[in-house]
Amino acid sequence: MDQNLERQISIPDTAAHVGWSHEHLARMCTKHLGNSPTRELLIRRMERACLLLTTEFFTIQEVATAVGFGDALYFSRCFSRIKGMNATAYRERYTDPRMHHIPFNEIPQDIPYPINT
């Protein structure tokens, strides 16, 4: 999931990719991660969006597209529901101005969470 967040990911296709049924994938995700596959995908997209908002100078539309949302308005509603504030407020609150001179050209895809910067 983490490597394909910008794509439209179908839960049945994901289940077929790993060789499980949709129901078995849902049970395993709920058992081991505590969320349904759809909810887990949404949370992972929001975490990646938070990273992009605080380390890159992307517009909200560009962040939405980078994490797999075609509609920036839907992205904004989901972001507000998950994080409790809109994306612009999140960026203003959590972006450290001392880090603006450091280039973040590419987010590492092989680790689930980025290195603490």
C-alpha cells in the first residue's frame, strides 16, 4: 500500500495480489492493524499527506494528487475528519521554518515512516 498511495487502490485487487480473498484480507487487517483495509489505506494516505505538507512546498491540490485523491475537496474533508484541522492549518502549525532550506526531493518509499527530521 505504502508504495502505491498515489494510485487508485482497490481492496479486492490488493487481496488478489497477495492471494487472499477480500474477506480474509479484511479480517487480517482488522486483527493485526486494528482497522479495515479501506480505513488503513486512508490513514496511510493522510500520514503521507502530513509529510508532504510539512516538508514540501506543494499546493493542497498537488498533495491530494500525490497521495491518490483526484478531488482536492474530498481530500480536504477527509484530512479534516482524520486530523481535526484543515491541511493549511496543519502546515502552518507543524512546519518548522528552520527546515525550509533543506531540500526534500524524494520521500523514501522503503520505510513506513520517514526519518525524524
